[in-house]
Amino acid sequence: MTKIFKEQVESAVKLYDLSNELLNIEKALKKVRNTFPDFTLQSTLVKVAVVNSLYNTNIFRVHDVAYHISEVISQDGIVLEPEFVDKLSAVVLRNNGDNGKEKHYISFSSALAHIFLSEKFPIYNSVTARMVAYHLNEEIKASKKYTTYTDFYHDFYMLLNSLDFKTSVSELHKYLWISGEYRKLNGIKPWENPSNEINPGLKRLFEKKDGTTQRILKDLIKDLYGPLFLE
């Protein structure tokens, strides 16, 4: 297991708080949650459209997805277990000649669950999944997607419970995502080659040359250098 240092999580939180774009998105999502507390079809349509737009989850049948989520919650209520997120993610398309075709939107459903159901649900995306695998030393998973949210959820909590300091699901997610995006940009382990295909807001933040930001970025990848780094 590749150790996560407390300073790394703290650095990710600091970087997050330096981004006005990320903070404004968080505030906007809280407004949506407070304005539309239920899961009627109309309220769910708004939530699906907002999450899809802000998290770039590539859902083109917004109404189909909203209908599915509204129906599941109407029938089952809200169940705070990872299998429920998998159930939300499995959408049967009903329009444009795709009747009966099932699509799985794991990244989207995890974001929706984290924002509107409970923060106990970590957000899944390819970057956080790769970082979870990296820290668990599961190289076989590092280059591929999890097939279910439940598998990712259990690995995330295995990593969270292995830490020798206390932190929240949200803060660990910030570390995995922000550190992962920084590593991806620069081709740093577990990425082998640099890539510009990262969150634009984070990229602008990473490119700041002031001393404070650069010191925070060094602490963000402290696992590569060990406990003596920057002492």
C-alpha cells in the first residue's frame, strides 16, 4: 500500500479552497439541493441536468435518466448503500428507437448520490479510481474502470480506513481527484505520460507560479518522496 500523508489531503483541500470556480460550483449545487429537496420527475430533471453539465458525465438522454431515478426512489425510497447507486446507474433508454437498451452511468450516479443523497458516497471517475488503485497497490486495476460502483466504494473505504489520521470522504475524494489531475498533467506516477486532458479550472490553478501554490503542490505528491520531504 502506498501511504497517504495527512499533509497531502490538507494540501488538496487548500488547493480546492483557492479555486473560486470550484467553490462557486459547490455553492450552486447546495442551492439546487435546498430548492429541490424531493425526487419528483421535475425536480430530478433539474438535478440530472445540473450534475451532467457541471461534471461532464456525457448523458444525452437526460429525461430517460431522470425518469429512471425518480421511479427507483419512488418505489424503493432512498437506500444509503452502494448497491443502490448501482441501481440508479442502470438506465433503460426509452426514446429515439433505443427502447430496452440499458446504459450504466456510474460516474454520474455517484456524483448525484454524493451531492443529493449523502456525502458518505465517494464520487467515482477515472482519475479517482486510478488513484485508489495506486494507493492500494492494485496495479491490475490502475489502468481500467471498475465495473460496478460497489467495487469502487469498498476499495475507497478500504483506503480511507487504512489512514493513520482522521479525514472525511469528501476530503479524501478531493485529494484523490486533485492530486490525480496534477499527476496526469505532469506524467507523474501512476501516470506514465503527461496529458492536458484534465479539469480546466484545476489546470489554471496548477499553472500558478506563486510560492504558496507551488509549496502546496509539492506537498500534494509527498508519497513520492517519503516523510523527510520538505523537512
